[in-house]
Amino acid sequence: MARKIIKSKYFVEEDFVEVLAEVPAGGSSPLPTNQEMKVIGRPVTRLDGYDKVSGTARYTFDINLPHLAHARTLRSPYAHARITAIDAREAAKMPGVLGIIHYQNVDQIPWYGSSFLFDPHLRYVGDEVACVAAETEAAASAALKRIKVEYEELPFVVDAAAAMKQNAPAIHEGGNIQGGKPAVYARGDFDAGLAEADVVVEETFTTQVEVHNPTEVHCSVVNWEGDRLTVWDSTQAIFSVRDTVAQSLGLPASQVRVIKRYMGGGFGSKLTTGKYTVMAALLAQRIGRPVRITLDREEMNLAVGNRPDSVQKLTVAAKKDGTLSAMSHWSYGAVGAYPSGAACSWPLRTIYQCPNVKTEEYSVFINAGPGRPFRAPGHVQGTFALESILDDVAEKLAMDPLEFRRKNHATIDQVMNLPYTSKKLLEAYDAGAKAIGWDRRRKVPGADKGRYQRGLGFASQIWWGAGTPPAGCILKLNRDGSVRLIAGTQDIGTGTYTVMAQVAAEILEIPIERIQVNLGDTAVGPYCPLSGGSLTTPSVTPAVADAALQMKEKLLSAAAAILEVPQGELVYQRGEVRHTGDTSKKKTIVEILREMREQTLLTYGARNANPEGYAINSFGAQFAEVEVDTLTGHVKVIKVVAAHDIGRAVNRLTLENQFHGGILQGIGFALMEERVIDPQTGKVLTVNLHDYKMPTIMDMPEIEVIIVSEADTKISNVGAKGVGEPAMIPTPGAIANAIYNAIGVRLHSLPMTPDKILMALAQKG
Amino acid sequence: MSNEENGNNISRRKFIKGVGVGIAGSCVLPSLEQSAIAQAKEGGDAVHGGKELLSLTVNGKPVRVLVEPRMTLAELLREKLQLTGTKIVCNQGACGGCTVLLDGHAVYSCHMLALDAAEREVTTIEGLMTGEELHPIQQAFVDKDGYQCGFCTPGQVMAAQALLLRHPRPTREQVLEGMSGNICRCAAYPKILESALAAAEKIRKS
Ligand code: FES
Ligand code: FES
């Protein structure tokens, strides 16, 4: 099949990225609708289900190799300090200790742009000081305590507002504002828009730092064979781990192989290559043994990322008829000690129609663990603020909040000035409002009089949903009629193994049991994008479809040769090629392959280019019903209806599951999760799962998932948009608005914990 | 005094005894450690001052093993017995990721010492299977998609097993309560609930 190389631009996590990609030259033709499908769109159970429930699924955490050594990391006890001396001699003599590395005995390996793998300038509690390999993890941990380090303590700052001040302790040479200046955006004339408004509302919102805390801790196992390195890593991005590790060690990328079979969650924290992987590789090289390095739960809460906090000042101006005339967003957020992103104004810039918009955002360094993308970076916190203030504007206008959003529905992407490939947000409003019973909503907020007060609220969502090339998939048809799919993507728990198999099963019309999928190995799978940003399904499934369609062609041509008839007289149906006229002339896949003897049939499918001249986004609206206990301040989420436009639903079961997960994580962010730092010492106080509160099954509301979209035929043959992030984006905003509707006072700060609720109620009087 | 309290007392004594030995041992660590390494090289785990002999039943089979007193049950299962189906998530008794059955009751195996399981019966996720065949609870988690990444799943399944042993016909509330000690960060909770209810139904019918 003819191919060409193109430039593809897509949005991933926090930024636009441009890549070169090999794509099918002819574009792609859409597959039939889900109604006509037998496997795609159905609630197919997971291919990897058996492994997961039987305990045989091998995670990086479980990997054991002969002669395996164990590594542990020494981390800075201070928020800001400089190492003046380090002495590891005594530690090295401890029983079982095999090797110790630190800044004095390792080359300077660049990290975070301006820092190093081991940097004697320590910028947060948890910054890496040294790493020990030993016979056992316990021996390595014991040795950490014997490494003598002298620190010169430096003044520190753990709060973004304080870090922005003139005389704040400087964390990096260029000052504490990342990039030295804010990110700004403007369109239209904000002041003119303000002047023509009848209602202007200005409010400030704050959101907390949230920590990913996937269940499987970050970990790697590394093994050298000569100058070739194999890395098993709990990662969402095998190729970027390969490249970072290779670069850090000065190896060609081809000499590093990264494998990830199963992983215990990531949510963005495992998109970035960890220092620990490189430290393990260095130790393994020195001691001539494979090394396993794992973090413990405390390290997980210090050093492997978080969602930056935010202070957002919004101004929203509207005319009497409900049209938005101006919006502004000024914000700052703490990215931690090293570069990350705290911007959160994307939703305000794009989701509603508004001609006059300006934003100004500061990403601020503080002496705390660096941020990383976290399920819908910026969008969750930005949507909470935007949707909260919009409800307040609607109230001032005496408009129903839903009517107000409908009135300001945007039909094009106003930042890029492009039409959307599809946008079914209005349909989502209708379906969601109906399912939750929007007309039950108290017209007067706080109308309930008793101890328990109920309310309804909703919020909308926009996210990048396109997926992108390059994404490749090899399809191997074996002699027994079974199929193997091989791709360099990774299943991070979202069901990638299964959705890929579904697409192949559908097109080749064979039972899904006959399909095996190999993912997560840089040595064998063709390149695919990282698994984050809701990219995976929309990027990878079209490549599978492409490979399967080519395989059908191959089988037709093989059968034509075998049966000695023109290919045009043959059709492919249910795993068989048959002649349209003479029904006796037919060949099954197995028969064809048997005649081809030892030749395995192979095809290579590639993701098509995204269409030119369009913006591709997912949309949705979530409706929440809450009950507030006005005596204790406890908020119970009763029900959430999620109505979304995510293109084609490939697997109803895994899709629902992802929505459940996103909504529950949204509940966690809205009501309980928060990383707390002691301002006196700079130490994180919430380093375990007792203190860092996450939702349990008790926090689960009733959840209804409604998909209002069909395949988006402009995007790809499959026409799926991603689901992971959209699921979480609107939840906190919907809950905030429901709480307001219940108690009649607005909370401006997440998480909306009982103390804040009680305080708000007290102020209301 | 109930049996359980009784058991705890015994094991606490053992633990203290073990710790004492450990501390005494640490004064002469280099030579001890060398001999331990030497023994390990010989392929044996021969008796030495720092270790205690532990016998217990794991997944129906008697196990006799030398353990350091500080070793947790989770470490014993994962490291000594290679039963890596049991996961460690918080290593602190806060999440249920390491749940196994001890004499039919759910326990957090990261939060108890291996020695506390002496003479008792431990069942792990591996022990729930019959050969290669899934237990009805495991099958229910597959059918209902009661997981995402699957890392908390062994703990969830074992918690469900303990729950169903206690309440063969659990109400929705009983399931919620029984499963509330098991964190799923992917938050597959609605489908975990469905899985547990479906499993109960399945077991009842069979
Ligand atoms: S790992 Fe044992 S309770 Fe969390
Ligand atoms: S399935 Fe991922 S933590 Fe439960």
C-alpha cells in the first residue's frame, strides 16, 4: 500500500507537538457504523482478564531475574540545600551492599534542562542524593542511613504566591517564574467587551496539588548484556523511556530495549522517564548484575509528579440576553522545583463562544516535587473555575445555567479559527439533562431547609481527542488461522489489548479468541505514541484497521491464485474467500495459509494523517446530584450522569469503566485529595495513603454513561476520540455547582472538604 | 479471651524474641552475613542466629521456611514463595492491595509479620484457582470488567472471597462495606461492586 511522509501536529498533555509520520497515501475510508458491527462497540471482556484475576499478570514490580540486586534511593531531607560533603565509605562496607552512586562518582548527566541526575543543589524534600544497590532491599535501605551527607541549608519557599515575590529565595538562576514571563493569549478587545456588558462577575478560585498515586509504585528492572540494556519499566511511554535512557547513558537508542507488559496505573505520572531508571542502569553497569529499583509510597508522594495547584482570577462579562462579551483569566500555579506546566486557561479560551478573551498565566517554581501531567492537565482545574463562575453569571442574568451555555455554544475553535470535525455538545446537554432530571433542580439555590440539602449542577468539557500518526501495527496471520497483532503502544489498564483485537476480529470476521496482541516492547513493536492525553485508542485502532483491510486484500489475491480465477470475482466473508458465481469455489483462511506453506502472511498498518483544516476535540457534559450534610459538612455525591461526544465507542465495557474511573478521580479532586506541605519545614505531610485521602468504594455515586456520538468519519477509519481525560474534566465543576445549588453559597476552593463547607455555611448565616 | 487475641499474643512474643535475636546478631554482622551468603550460595537457607523457623499452610500446602523476624507476610509470599499475585501498594495497612485470607479472614499481609501466620492457613489469589481454572469470583471480575490496570485486583478478589465466606448472600451495603478497605486508584468501583454481586449469585446457583 502506498505511503507518504507528512508533518502531523497534535496536542499532547500540555502542548502542541509536531512530528513526521508515515501515513497511508490514500487517506482512510470510514468503517460502517456500530449498528452494522458485530465486535466493535460491543461490551467485549478483556483479553488480559485471566492474567489479571489469576495473579499471573506480571507487572514490572513482580519481575525477578537470576542474581538480581535491589536499589534504593537517598533523598534530600531539606526543601532547599546544597551538599557540601558526601561520604559513603561506611555505607559501602555494610553487609550486602554492592554499589553506591552520587554526584561525586557519576558523570554529570543533564536532567530537567538545567540540572543533573545527581545535582548537589537540592531543590525539594525528596530530591535525589544517592542510590545504593545491595543484595536485598532491606540491606540497601539500611545502607542509605549510613551515607554521611553534609548539607548547607538554604532558604526555601513552598508557596507559589511567596515564590513570585521579588525577594523570594531563587530556586533557579533565572528566577522563580518558569520561562521568565507568563504565557499570554488574547483575542478581540477585552475592554470593549467589558464596556458593552450588562453583568460582570469577577471571582478567584484556588485548586490544590493532587498526587497521582497509582497502585503500582514507579519501578524498573534493568539488565545489561554487554553494551545492550534491557529495561522493564512501569511506564506509559516505552519509546520515550528508551530515548531518555539511551541519551543519558550515551548509547544509541537501538541498544536500549524497553519492555512494559502490565502496569498498575499511571494517570500521567508515568509519562516521564524517572531518574531511578537511569540510576539503576548505572548501578547495574558497575556491579555487573541486574538491578531492580522500586520507590516506596512515601517517595511516590514526593518525587514522581503531581497536578500543580492554581490560583485563578476570572472575569466574565455578559449581555442581558445572555451572550458572553468578554472573559479573562489570570492565574498562577506551583510547578514544583523543576519545569512543568501550571497553565489552565484552555477551556475558557475555547469551549464557549466569546469574541473578547485574554489570559495570563504564570508557572512558578517552589521547593517541592516537580509537577507532571495529570489526567487532563490544566483542564480539570480550569474547568472547575470556569464552570463555577459561569453559573454565577447565569444566576445574575436570571437564566438557567444550561440555557446560558446553550446560548454561548461555540461552533468553531476560536483559537485556531477552525471548524470542528464533529461537536455533539448540544446533544450531550439534552441527553444528560433528561437523564438527571434537570427540571427537578431547585430554582432557588439553598432552598432545602433540613439538615440534608440536595442540589443539581453540571459542567461541560472539551479535550483534544484526535490521536495522531505515527502509529503502526503489524498483523501476522498464522498457519492455524490465528492472528497476532504487534504494536509499540502500551496498555496502561485502559483496555488497549482488547480494543485492538476487536478491530481486527471485526474486519477479518474471525473470533476474537483467535487473536493475540503483543504490546509494550520497543524491540519488536512499530512506533506508536505514548499512552496519555487520551491518544491511544484514536491513534492505534486505525492502524489495526488498516493492517486488517490489507490482510483481506492479500487473502483475496492468494485465493485468486490458488483457485485460478480473477480476484474481482471473489469476496471475503467470515474467514473465507468465496467465488461470487460458483459456490463450490471457496477457501478458508487456514486452507489458503496451508497452501502457502511456511509463509506467514504479514501486513503493516499505519494510522492516517489527521484531516487538514479542522480542529478535533471531544466534548461532553456531566450532571451531578449531591447531598450536603449541613451539620457535618460532608458532601455525598448521589448521582453523576456523563453525556459525551467521544466519536465511536469501540468497547462499551472498558469505555464505561474509564468513565467511572475518571468521575471518581474527579470526586477525589473535588472533595478530598490534597497534598499538604508544612510551611515551616518544607516537608510533605501527606506521604502515605492514610493522610493522602483517595476515594474508596464508599464514595461511589450512581453513574450513568451516555455516548451521544457515532464514529467521527473525518478523523480516521475507526473514528474514535479518546476517553481517558474527558471522563474526569467536568466532574469537579459539576459537583461544585451542585453544592452551590444545594446550600446557596459558593465554594471557591478545592477540595471542598467538610471544614470549608461548614465555614461557608457559617458565613451565609 | 478469643482465639484471635490468643494468636496475637503468641506471635507478639515470638516477634519480640525474634527482634532480640536480630539485635544481638547485628553486633557480629559481618561474619554472620558472610556465612549467610555462603549458605545461600550452597543453595540452602540453613539456620542461623537471625532467622526463625516458620511453619504454616499456604494455599493448602504445608510450608516450612526460615524467615527474618522482621519479614512481613506479604514479603514472605512474594519474595520467598514467589507468589507475586499478592501485591504491595502502600506497605502500611492502608489500602488492601496485599489482602490475603488468614484462616478464612481477610488480612493485610503487608501489615503483619510472617511469624504471626505460624501454624495458620494462608490463601492467596493463586490458591483460589483450581489448577488453571478460575474461581467463580475471579470469573465474575472478568465478566463484569471489575478492574482496569489490575494491580489492586488480587486484593479485591480476596476481599470479595472473605466477604462471601461471611455473607454468602450479601446485600449491596454489605458488599460496599466488605470492599471498602480496598483502594482502587483506577476507581473501577462500580464494576467491582457488580463483580462481587455477580460472584455471589454465581456461587449460590452452583
Ligand atoms: S499494601 Fe498492604 S494494605 Fe496497602
Ligand atoms: S484496577 Fe487499577 S488500581 Fe484497581
